[in-house]
Amino acid sequence: MALLIRRTRTAAAAIAAGTVVLALLPASAHAAAGPAHGRGPGHSAADNPWAAGAGYTPRPGDWRPYVLAPTGHTVAPARVLSADPRGGTIQGDPKAVLGGHGKPVRLTSTGDRSRSPLLTLDFGKDVGGKIRVHVAGASATPPQLHVCFSESQQYAATQPGDNNGEAAQAPGCDTANIWNGYPGQPYTYDADSHTLTLDTAKLPATLTDSQPRGGFRYATLFLDGPGWVDLGAVSLDFGAAPQQKSPAGYQGWFLSSDDQLNKIWYAGAYTVQLDTWMSDTAKSWPYATGEADHSDSQVPNADPSKEVIFDGAKRDRVVWQGDLAVQAPVTYLSTDDTDAVDNSLSSLAAQQLPDGYMPAESLVGPHNQDEIRTYGEYVTWFVYNQYEHWLYTGDRAYLDKWWPALTKATAWLESVRAQDPQGLIAFGAVNSCGHYGYSDCGHETYVNALYVRNLQEMAQLATVRKDGASAGVYAARADVVKKAVNDQLWDPAVGAYRLSREIPGAYPQDANAAAALTGVADASQARSAMDYLRTTSWGPYGAMTVAPSTPNASISPFYEPLPSGFEASARLGLPDTSGAQQTAGLDLIRTFWGHQLAGDPGSTFWEKADLSGQPGIAQFTSLAHGWASGPTISLTNQVLGVRPTGAGFSSYAVAPVPGDLTWAQGRVPTPHGAISASWRSSHGAFTLSTDAPRGTTGDLAVPTSGHKVRVVLDGRTVWNGTRAVAGAQVTGDGVNVTVSGVRAGHHTLTAYTE
């Protein structure tokens, strides 16, 4: 049983005198306390939505308390989580490491790291950067001073069996480096702690870690070797979002009547920020035996003076095409750090192979080079990411620069499809079967639906470039592939899309969500597919990758945030006058992403989760993984309703999806200036207010909830309940009433139930 120091009232005088009084309790008892959040002294639970157990009521306009990012790049720990003397001693108040305490705390070790005291700090949320420790003094022959890192208490190795033996090598660490200590592999050497070099001739001094560690909530100080060290204030040089002077200064925001959804939006934005670093802080894998943890490799082809967005803060710490499909829109909608997106996309585009194949990830080290042709799926994400970049930024020069790469990548995808007489892509034909979380070589619904969307996107981009002939070819091809998917992979008896021709008896989440999102499924098919998933594939923690009743060789039941984000978005996008599908989408977000926030690190989203709701790769799991931030996009684009429809928001739509919410509001940065929107639903009326900058034209929509409504724009009736009033550009489809071509400025659109 680990023993923890806890300061008691009766101990105060003794501590002041320089001795230690111990109150002992099991480590598990301490760990049972919820995650620590807080905005600092003077802030009560009443004005802090992140305070544990707070019954927080969102207030319109008051979005800043939800922001998790720091206001600057120096971050202090929130508390001392534990102080365990083990085979040594701890003298003085452990809170000295929090700063503001006169005397340092002394850690004394009588042997190697296995007997060292452990002093664990809690930063209150996931953070990343370089640790700084003030060392007041040390023994003449000092021990080595180490710091270990973990995103969770659960996987901070302190007991002999933890993390396959990691506690003996790196006490207090989780694992960030393959293959040492990967689940099922023994942990044979310290590949995770960082060493702070002590020079007794230069003490007292503040020591700064030579390497960043991205993604940790808990930092554990320990010694290796006999001797003592006197420790003062510990802080963090916050290394994420380095070119954002104030990481908390969001350009876009979201707020609603639902406190949990608000937290999820900001946790998603913060997750992507925590993945944003300078391009020379990547990891190069695999490590040689004995190689210490480091993040100092340059992303190939990236501008070294600019940021990139890694897949995860802790690992892999390289740029991935599929992850950027979520991370880039989150960035556009929150921090508007477009340079980081540009640099990331360009670095990947420059890696294109001569035949048009686009590698999935930054080719940083030998491991990444080995995977150069593994992920055929991710070629589709390259096309999608470039299209989204044009849509959000309107950067025509960027589009023109990479247009040849786009046409080559699309031609490569088509060359794979051409190998199938029935007209569907199967990456087994080119030995490139890797996916976001599994491998499958068959003729799938999922991949072919993504390709249909790519072809539609290429048709739009070709039109922009005034290449009507190519646009026509892409559009016609999209129709052909869409028909092939529906003819071969839709199962009318089940009412869902099959995994593939080769595995026709499984109906996975990604296939059905992608078919709905890309328009491969019509409204009836999409509704049926969502009903199938809800009935067969939802578990206690959210939506699973596939129904447990349909096991198969490719996809096992799991909780994957990437396709779960697709499913939530697909549900919110269904035509729905009752609000049931919309509410189901919000419930999925609340359940799965709320579950993640209920555990460590309580501020960022996980790479994946297993069937018991635990991190899916145990201690190796990245708990700040940007591809899990999909709800941030859905809540802005769909629930608030603001999305671009033309290059750089030259045209846009505001079409709220209220579900069971009563109000929402937010701000979306655009190249022309910010678009602000707010809506409120009350008995008998739904009111939408917008404010848009010059150079933009909008389509504004209000939901009917299945009722006959009269619609008023800026005090003038434009829809009389059945049709548009003369002169108004207004349409109704039974779900929404939409006013088209609304000019810049402030507008109020209200639907009154008749």
C-alpha cells in the first residue's frame, strides 16, 4: 500500500519547525477525488463551470469561464497530489513546490529510483511543455533529479506491476514511446522520464527541462541515487500553441443552454491547441534501446518557423491526414490559427509519391517510412482537407499551388477503383488496407462513400478554376460510384449499409455514418441506418464501431471517437421535424464525450476507449488526441448553425439545429471578419439573430418543428405560413424556412407558430 503525506491542522507547527508529520492513507483513497479544475483564488464554484461538482448554469455571453487554455505560456501546478517518502524521506511542506512558501521541501533518497520519494504535482488539466524546477540546494554528491509525466492517475506507474514493469524504471510515468512498455510488451528501460541536470556549484538555480513533454496532467519528481535535493517552485513553460500569444484569446466561441455541451466544445478546442506545436518538436520512431524520451525532430517539408498540428500531444507527435480532417476545422472555428493548418497540410502534400499516392503521416523516422503506403483511406482525407481549406479560408493561391497534387491523388484513387469490374475501391488491390483503427482490404461502404464526397469536392474546385470539363467528369463519376455503393452495399432487409462485399453480414458505424454524411444515403436510408446503429450498436459509453452481435475479421466492437463524431454529425444533419434524431445526436455527444471528461485528464479527449470505457490502448493511449474533437465542429456548424457555403465565407448559412436546447450563441472567425449568431427557442416562437461582415451573403433558416409558421425578417413578414410574401427570397421544405441572399449587417429572423 502506497503511503501519502497529508498535512493536518495539528501538523502545522511541526512543519513550520522543519520536521514532517504524516497522515497516512491509501493512494486509492486519494485518487478517488475528482479532477481538480480552477481559475485561481477568488473564483468560487458558482462562477467556474469546471469546478468539481459545480451546478453551473450557463449565462448568455459568458463564455470565457469555459476556456481551458492558459492566458500566457507560464503555467503553475494546481496542487500537490501526493507526497510518498517510500524508502527515503520528505522534510518540510511539499506545497513549497507550488511557490509562495518560504522554505523549500527536501527530498532524500537512500538508494536508487526504486526507493526514491515521489512528489506528484497536479496541473489540474492536460498541459505540455518544459518543466522548470527551482533547486535551492543539494548534497555534495547529488542524486539525479528526474521528472515523470502522466495524463492520468490510472496509468502513472507506481506499483511493481504497473505498465508492464514501468514503475521500476520511470515511477509516475505513463508510456509515450513504442515499443518499450506498449501493452503486452515489457518495459525494460526508462524511455519516459526527463533528467534535470544538477550542478551543485551553480545552486540555487532554476532548472529547465531540455526537452518538451506534450500531454500530461501529473508530473512526478523523483531521485536516482543516494543524497538529497531541496526543491522550491515548480512551473511549466507551456509549449503548445507557441505562436498564440494568449492561448485563451479565442477568435471563435460557442455557448448554449447546456453546460455539458459547452464544456465539450471548449475541451475539443483545447485538445487541438494542445496538439499544436512548433514543427521541430516531432517524435522520430522507433527509439533505440536505451534512448531517452525526446521530441526534437523536424517535420519534413514544414516551415521550421511555424507551427504544425500533431495527431496527439503525447504521441504520435507527427502530422496525420485523417486527424487534420477534424483538427483543421476546429482550428478555423476557435483559434483561427490558419498558419498552423497551412503548414501541416503543405508538409503532407509535399510528400506525394510519383504515382499520386499521398502518405498518411509525416515521414519523420524509420517507423513512419515503413508505413509509407499503409493507409489508402487517408488519401481521401488529403482531398477533403484541401477542399475544407479552400472553403474556410478562400485562399485561391493555396488551392492553385496544390491543385496538381489534388488531381494526381484523385487519379490514384480512380486507378484503384478501375481495378474492380463492379466499380468500387478496394485498397487490397494495392496493399494499402490501413484505416483509422483497423485494417480491411475489401470493397467497403466507408471508403467508397468518402471517395464519392471527394469527387463532388473536386467538381466544385474544378468549377472554381473554370475547368468545366473536369468538373463534369468528377460529378458524373461521383454519381456512378454512389449508385454502385447503393446497388452493392445497401441491405434493404436490415436497413443499413454493409461493411463490404466481402463481409456482408456486418453493418459498422463508419459505413453508415459516412453514407449519411456524404449524401450517398438518401434521407430515408440515412434515417434507417441511424435507427439500426441506435438499436444495435449503442452501449453504456456511447456508440460502438460495430454491433457486438455482428463480430467480423476486420472491425471489433470498440468506442472510436473519429467515427462517433461522424455519427453525431450525421444525426444532427437528418431532416427532423420532431427533433428526435437531433436530440439523439446531442445525447451521443453528451454520453461519449461527457464520459471522457468525467475521467482523467478531464480536459481533453481520448484517442479511443475500450468496451469497459477505459482508454483503448491502456497506458499508451493519447488522452489529448485531436481527431476526437468532432463535437466542437458539430456544435458550431450544426447546433449554432454557422457554416461556410462559398470560398472563405463569401457565402454562408446559419441554419440552427436546436435539438432539446433552448438557446445558443457564438462567434465564427472568417477572412472578412467575424460572423456572430444567436438563437432562442420559446413557446410559440424561434428567434435567430445574426451579424455578418461586409463581403458576405447569407442564407438564414429557422426550424418549423413541423408546425405552420409565419416568418418575420427585421420586422417584415416574408413567409405567411404557406409561401413567400411577394419580393422575398424565401423557401420552405417542412423542416426549415430559409431566407436567401441576406446581406451583411445585423438581422433578426423569427418564426411564429400559428
